Amino acid sequence: MADDYTIQVYHTEWADCINIVILMFDIKHSEHVGIIEVRAFRGESKHAGEGYIWNLQVKREHRGKGLAKRLLQNAEYAAHRNGSTTAVLEWDKRDSHQWVFDWYARQGYDEKEFGNGYALMKKEL
């Protein structure tokens, strides 16, 4: 099953960060099935050493196959490879279900701040 999918990585470098887009494709059907993005801050940025992760999505019909976890692991690896020592993400209860928060917690993310409907979650890389 894992061999039915492939990952493609695209990046854009800036002075203080690198933006990375990771796409997952279903090889058999030649279609895009998932995405995640990460911004690895470096240099003199006040967020240097942080990899900010966002936009994790897997098409509904491809869920339950471990693809979100694979995308997240690829994003964490890309952030670490580009100098990040922590991964950071936000969870907003207005836009996401509680199970999403719980899923990130199972992936090793700890809630660092909670306020006004959102949580800041971090993981050491």
C-alpha cells in the first residue's frame, strides 16, 4: 500500500527561511491525494530553529492509510534537515475537530499555549 503513493517536495528559499511544500500522489491513479507545508526559519530570524507546519490535508477517500502520518514525518524531516530543532503548529477549534488535536498529540506534539479557541503545539525534532 505504501508503494502506491509517492512524495514530491518543492521548496523556495528566502533570506530567513525556506518554504517547503510536500505533495503526495496516488501513483496508480495519477492524482494528488495529500499536502503539507513547512517553513523552516533560520539565520537571524526571531523564529530561527523552528519549523512551522501547516496545511496538512489528505483527501477523504485516501484517509485511514497512514498517509497523514507519512506527510507529517516528511515535513518534520524537511524542517530538521533545514536547521529546525522544534516543529510548531497551531490547532484552531473553529476550523478543526477535537480528533485532529488528539491525533497531533499522539504524534508527539505537546500543547504549549492555549487561548481563545486555539492551541500552539510543539515537538522537539
